[in-house]
Amino acid sequence: MSSAPLFGHVALIGIGLIGSSLARVLRRDGLAGRITGCARQEETRAKALELGIADAMFEDPAEAVAGADLVVFCTPLGAYEAIAKAIAPALSEGAIVTDVGSVKAPVIEMLTRHLPDTVHLVPGHPVAGTEHSGPEAGFPELFDGRWCILTPVEGSDPAAVEKVRAMWTSAGSMIEVMTPAHHDTVMSITSHLPHLIAYTIVGTATDLEDDLKSEIVKFAASGFRDFTRIAASDPVMWRDIFLNNREAVLEALGRFSEDLTALQRAIRRGEGDKLEDLFTRTREIRRALVDAKQA
Ligand code: NAP
């Protein structure tokens, strides 16, 4: 006799790279009796149905969440508030509401304001992704061996946290629990700042004169190529990340600017030992990442 799925009905609001990857995990592992989804475009809804990753798709998020015992926000952060307002009256009592957003503190504050206190809010962030978007970009192994950070709010029901944890564990993720503010600080350094730097470098290159630009494409493999992959990430998603994690990103950017100025001075003064010392330390970080299987 097969056991009951972890969730009777999961509603995914947004079914792009992350939402559709999660849907594929739910299907693969039999974690949901029913999966409904929500997307604005008819094309996205049709694609999700064609891929078989949702049983029904809706344009109206309130229709998608009706009767769901787990609701997952999987849209860009800028869409959250309107969705929260729309679904609030339609949420089942006792439902768990979680998300996959890349910024936590301001988003949680906003969700707490709009969602009824009859639901359990258990925010999350799978630290996994690619530069691709949309329902076809997803794959079930995306979260395998990657961290998923849970940032439960004060008074979160432990049973609800456990169920969200069980879902991500089934996806192959390692779970870390931290406060929303700490999450946002850590991500500002490990994810948001590197993206900002990549956007800047690629932006600088696109502003060059035409003859130099063609050389950049030709010789990209010498370092520039890796930045172009990061800078190809979804513009709306990243706009919303920087607008929402403003304080932590500005703090990280301030430190980065100081370090960059120090490097600039070392180069100008011909201080090779300073350069070599830094490059040796950074190499060790890379080795630690490889050892931790996070490379
Ligand atoms: P994505 O591939 O662009 O997918 C976004 C999905 O949301 C699409 O299905 C889109 O469909 C739908 N959507 C957008 N606005 C909507 C709205 N107002 N109402 C209903 N549906 C809406 O984006 P993603 O990469 O999966 O990112 C989603 C979330 O995951 C973001 O909050 C991001 O911070 C987080 N995240 C991303 C990554 C990453 O590397 N990509 C990693 C970790 C976490 P329509 O256009 O048809 O509406």
C-alpha cells in the first residue's frame, strides 16, 4: 500500500526555472497529490500543462491556491505583494505558505502584513539556479547537493517547518536555518555582489567602440566569457533582488570599492607582493569550494 503524499495539493505561483524544477521534484518523488500553477501568460500556462508538471494552470493566483495545503511563491520578488493581496482571502486555514525568493527580510515583512494569521509562513531560498528562465528551463536535479536556506519567522509552527524541510530534502538539498537578515547579508556577498560586478563588466564592454567589441567576442574565452554567463541572468529577477536587498548590497559594494581602490593603488605603485598575496588567498577559497563540492 503506498503512503499518502507529503502534501495533498501544492500550488506553485510562477512556474519558471525554479517553480518548474520544484514541480518536477514533486512529481518524481510523489510528494503532491495535485499540483496547480499560476502564470500571467497563456503560453506559460500551456507549456506547463504540455510538460505534465501541473494538473491545472490558472491566470488568477486566488484560483490556483484554492484548497492547497502548500503554496509556493516562485515569481520574481516584485510580483509578491500583488499576489499576496490576491490570494489572502482564498488561502485554506492551516495552509503552509513558502517561497523561493533570493531576498528574505523585506519580503517576509510584507508577506506577514498581507497574509492571514491562519496560515503558516515558512520562507525559503534554494541556493541553486542557472541563467535560464521559463518552465522548459527546469530540471529535477537542480537542487541536488545544493543548499536550501529556511528562514522561519517568529512563532513558525515546527510541524510546518518540518514539512517544508522534508520537501527540500527529497529534492536532494542540504538545509540550513538562519534569520532573514543574516540570509540577506550572506547573499549580498556570495551572490548579489558577483552578479552586480558581472553586469558592470559586461556593460563596460558593450559601451566600447565597435572594433574593440568584435575582439571581445573573439577572445572572450580568456575570462570575459564566465562573466557573460552570469550577466545573462533574468533582468527582472535581478532588478527586484537589488531593489529589495538594497542595504546589504550597498554595504557589500562599499567594502568592495575600498578593496578595488587598494588594488588599483598596488598596481599603480608596482607592489607585486600585495597582488600576489591576495591572489594566493583567493586561490585557497576556490580550493575550499572544490573540497566542499560546491564548485
Ligand atoms: P523565471 O524562470 O523567470 O520564472 C518566473 C515565473 O513566474 C514564470 O512562470 C512567470 O510566468 C511567472 N510570473 C511572473 N510574474 C508573475 C505574476 N505577477 N503572477 C503570476 N506569475 C508570474 O524565474 P525563476 O528563475 O524561476 O525565479 C523565480 C524566483 O526564484 C525569484 O524570486 C528568484 O529570486 C528566485 N530564485 C531564482 C534563482 C535563479 O537562479 N534563477 C535561484 C534561486 C532563487 P509568466 O511570465 O507567464 O507570468
